[in-house]
Amino acid sequence: MRTVSASTPFLPEASIGPDKQKALLAAIEQFLAANPAYASLPARIDVVGVRLTSPPEVVVLTDAFR
């Protein structure tokens, strides 16, 4: 989840760059290595972006890094 103020000039989800994506994917790989019972199940990373307007703007990106 990424949240930005109403005046931020970019989308909240745009703040998840290549380094953060790599870190998230590495965390999933570590989790699956430590918990092999989950390794055969489908996995994905969803991203939620929130802009703090009134009312808040919410965007959900399903399977964001594929």
C-alpha cells in the first residue's frame, strides 16, 4: 500500500520502483523457501494506491508486477 497527499504530483503506486519490486519478490521467495507447504499455491503481489483527497482516491492493481 502506498499513500500520498492530495497535492503529490505523481500516482502513489508510481513510488514502487524497480528496487522495491525486487525486494518484495525476494521476500516472497524467502517466505516460500521457509514455508514449502505454500510453494505449490499461486502467489501474486497486489498494490493499493491511495491519494488523500476528499473522498480518498483508491486504486487496486491486481498482480501488479507481472
